[in-house]
Amino acid sequence: MKLIKILPNFLTILNGFCGCLAILFIFENDSIGNNYGYQLALVLVLLGGIFDYFDGYFAYILNTKSKIGLHLDSLSDLITFSLAPAFLMYDFFQNQSDELDFIPLISLLIIPFSMIRLARFNSLPSKSYFLGLPTPANGMFFIGIPFLSFDIELEYLAIIIMFFCFLMISNIKFESFKKSNDKKNKNIFYLILILILTISFLSIIFNNISLLNMVSITILIYILSSILFTVYRSI
């Protein structure tokens, strides 16, 4: 029985380990070729996201929440959803052009803003929503950028990075998937999310576009759904 109580922290550590491996594959991308390094990094970050979800789930049902677990979670999230995406975007910028000067360094802004976001999350009481864009969502968005089937001008991509950094430390409410007493309204959010996801998924399938597009697009849909839900509740 005591052994199973370490399961949440073990899953948290696996999350951080996935992030470490993802970083290694990012910088091996050129030697591996065909974006395989990026693809492996993508899979590892998504796997880290699964571990990140289930560590909290098991901590709740096993009633093993602790301060150590809270700090471990933040450290693992910083590695997997901040360092890995930031380094991937830096490498992505460098591979796209040699004439960008300081622009690749903008990708490193993801790290300090994620640190602030995680520290603020730890200092605030638990709520049924996130105040600011969650670090895992931000990290998954950028880890999926190289797999989009359309090109984004690198200058615009730098602006997107800065905008998402602002979203992380903003006071904008983003919905969480935790249990809520307001089930009726929460179902509206799920309805909006599933509807837009379904439309996007079918569009990608029928246009024979790679499903890897769905990684970044899903995060955009999550952001849009949260904003639409906030507007709905304010009416």
C-alpha cells in the first residue's frame, strides 16, 4: 500500500525525464534527418503531458498530495513544457535562416515566462479554471509548430511567441478539466471544444493533411473555446 502512494511522484519524474530525452533529440535532429528528431521530441512531450495529467489524478484519488509533489510537478513541467519547446523553437529558427540575428533568442522567452507562470500557479489556491495559459498547453503548441502544413513568417512566429508568453502570465481565465460544481456551464465549454475540434479534424482528414497539424491546432482551439466560454458566461 505504501508503494502505490509514490506512484504520483514517480509519474511526475517520468514527465521530467521525457522532457530531458526530448531536448536530446531536438539537438540530434540534423544528424538524424527528415525531422525525426523533432518527431521524437514531439512524441516525448505529448507522453510527458499524459504523465502530467495522471500524476495529479492519482494524487487526488490516493490522497497523496504533498509540497514535494507540487515542486516536483513544477520542475518537471519546466523541463518538458518550457525548456524543450524553447530549445526546439530556437533550433527551428536557426535551421530556417542564418540571417535572423537576435530573433532566435526570442524563443528563449518561453523559459522565464513559464517560470513565472508555474510559480504563480503554486502560490494561488486551486480553482476550477487556470489563471493564464497553462504551461503544458503553451509547450505543446510550440512543440507542434514545425509540423504545421503551412508556413509562418519567422518574424510573425517571434510575435506569436511573445503573445503566448503574455497569455501565460495574464489574468485571462482558461478552462481546466478538473471537476466543477458548475457542471451545466462546464458542459457548454466541452460542447464548444468538441464541436470546433471535430470540424478541424474532419477538415484535415478530407484535405489529406498530416494529423500532426492537430497538435498546435488543438491548443489554438482550446484557447478559442476558453475565450468563447468566458464570453458566454458574461452574457
